[in-house]
Amino acid sequence: MGLKNIFKKHLVIINVISSGGQVLLIGLIYFFLYRLLLNYLGVELLGVWSIVLSTSSLANLANFGVADSVIRFVALFSKDGENNKLHELIFTASVFLIGIFLFIAMVIYPFANLILKTVLPFKFVKEGLLILPYSLLCLIINGVNGVFASVLDGMQKNYIRTLIFSTSSVFLLIMAYILVPKFNLLGVAYAQVIQSLFTLIICFIAVIIKTNYNPVKWHWNSGIFKQIFGYGIKFQFISLAAMLNDPITKILLGRFGGMAFVGYYEMANRLINQVRGIIVNGTQSLVPVMVNLQNEISEIQLFYLKLFSNVLFFTLSLVSIITISGRLISFYWIGQFQPFFYFSLIILSISTFLNLISGPAYFFNMAQGNLKILIKQHLILGVANVVFAYFLGYFFNGIGVLLGWLTAILLGSIFLLNDFNHKYLLKYNALIRLKDFIFFMMIFFITIISYLIQLEVHSKMLDFIFLLIIFSLIVSYFLKYKINDIFKL
């Protein structure tokens, strides 16, 4: 029994590390991909591609949260050893999503011209129409693939999913280098479709091997469908509110700032999302562990406090590195210092920090099926983003849109943290240990000093020096304190 527990703990650590490694690799791949797109397409067409992807992704509202519910139910069925139910879950979720996404794509496509005219400047509608069908196709493929990826996550086989998605990202970059020079904007669309098909096939094979799933057998189970649909429909309200964020932010940026603003924001947002993904994927990989926790306040408090401390450390470390190296990133990625890209990076770094420290509470609620509070949080976030981004964008252009997004993130995170702390009898001063607080203040002041100096002195050497200082401090603290904390999760 001892060896089994040790294996489970090591498996959790492997899943967390592999999830973080995947995001770092994908971030590196997108560095080269975006440089390629800037060279061949220019920043405005990069913005068009970004808006079309965001707009077509709204069709994800049609999945009723089924794919997201799979992780939780796979963990429950695996815990009880119900392999037959697991097979029925996979089949039922897959068939439903294939049918619903095909239907939605056929409904959306005839109105493509009308939709794109409302979200793109007139001169870019033609380019948007070229890639929209491929964007919808990717949406269908990735929607179904989400079921198989969620099965691997629910079985705590995240490292397998990580390997598959990392390989597919390398494949995307190779395809882009081959196709973009020949087909320009369409080349990106072709590369994404090929990547999506590759990922779907490999994930499908992995699930068959790991679960002995028979794909040709009819496994539909109405009872399971009601379970995942009931959980998923609540989760879909969360997705509905979340969907307001990225597309609306980009649309408002396009309106008040122009397509170049959208292009630079897309690059900054992609970079920040890769950093954010390291923490989110690592935390999400612990959802099966959270599902199996006993519903005792003391046990949840202990696990949550350890998790919060680790999330705070990694979030602060990564965000501070991004902030300090912002000018260097702009120079080496874009080829010059781009003020709006840099400003986007700073605002998104702050909003990401605020968002991620509420992540442990978010995933605890998800694991325990407490979705009502998450619905409220996302509604606050979504509505606040629309109101503040539009209002501030109207007066302060693209910069105001980003400040509106930051305000929305702040309100949503405070709401979720307050609710969780109240529910599990936690106080804010108990969340942050003294040594974590000292580390927090040191990182904070070094980052602020670096930012203020960068405003007055444009020196790459100074940027590298501050980066070395912050990196040395992070590594020292990690080796002294955080290794043990991670292994105690």
C-alpha cells in the first residue's frame, strides 16, 4: 500500500512537470511561428487570423460543457473500477459532440459573410472568409479530440496527453514553414487542420490502448449522458461567460485601436497564455486528486494551503521574468521595441497574476461539482469586461480596452477568493506564509525598480542584469523551500 501511494504521488508530480514542460515547448514553437507569420503576413493579417479564430471559437458554446465534464466523471468511474461505464462515457460524449458540432458548422457557414462584416474592417472581410471554413473544421476536430484528451487527464495520464500535444505543436510549426510561404494566410489554416487531425488520431489510439475501448461497438448510455449533460450544462454557463472575454476584447481593440493593435495584442496574449498555461495545466492535473479528497474542511484546508503557496511562487516568478524581459522580448520577437506590445505584456502579466492566484479555488470548486459559484464569477468577469473595456476604450482607445480587462479580472478574482475563504474558514493572512511574503516583496520591488528604470534608460545590458538578479533569487528560493513543498502535495 505504501509503494502504491508513493507511485501515485510521483505520478502527480510527473503530470505537473510534464504539463509545465508542454507549455514551455509550445511557447517556444509559437515564438518561431509568430515570427514567420509577421514576416509573410504582416501584423494586420495576423490580427485578422486572431479575430477569425476567436469568433469561430464562439461555436464552442454548442458543446454544453460535455467535454469539460469528462475529466471529473472519468476520475469517478476509474476510482470505482467501472470500466464499462468508462467506455460508455467515451462513446456517448464523442457521438454527441460530433453531431452537435457538425450541425452548428452547417448553420454558421451560410452566414459567414454577415458575421465577419460585423467583427472585421471591410477591407479584411475577404481574407476572413478564406480561412473561416478551416477554422470551423478545426473547431469540430478539436471539440471531439477534447473528449479523448480529457479521458487521459481524468485517468491521471496527463504525461501521455502532454507528449501528444507537444509533438503535434512541432508538427504545426513544420507545416507552417512549408505551407505559409506558398499559400500565405491560407497556409496557416491548412497547417492547423493537419495538426488537429494528427492530434485527434494519436489521442484516439492512446485512449483505445489505455482503456481497451472498442470504437466500433455501440456504447451509448442515456443515463451517463444525463449525468454529463447535467454537469456540463452548468459548466457551459461558465464557458458562455468566458467566451465574452477574448473575442470581445479583440473586437473592441480592433474598433478603438485598429488591426495592428489586435496583432500586437495577439502576440502578447499568446506569450502570456503560454506562461499562464504552465500554472493552469499543472493545477488542473491535480483535479482527479481533488475529486478523491474526503469532504473534510481540515483536509481541504491543508491541501489547498500547500497548493496556493506553490501557485503563488510559480505565478510570481514567471510573471516577473516576463515583465522584466518585456523589452528584450519585443526586440528579438518583433525586431524592434513596440510600445503597445510592451504595454499589452505588462497589463496582461498583472491580470494573469490576479487570475492565477484564484486558480486553486477555481479547480477545487470544479472538482467538487460546486459550479454555481464559478458561474457567478465568470458572469462578473464577462459583464465587467464588456462594460469597462467599452467605456475605457471609448475614451482611451486600445489602452483603455486593456485596462477594462484588468479591472474585470480583479473583480472576478476577489469574488472567488472571498467565497472560497469563507466556505472553508480561511483567512487571507493564513494563505501566505512569512517566507513567501518576504519573497513576494523582494520580487515585487525588483520588478518595479526594473520597470521604472526601463522607462528612462533603454539599455539591453541593464535588462539582462535585472533578469539575472530575478532569476538567481527565484532559483535560490526554489531549491531552498519549494522542492520539498511540491513533493508534499
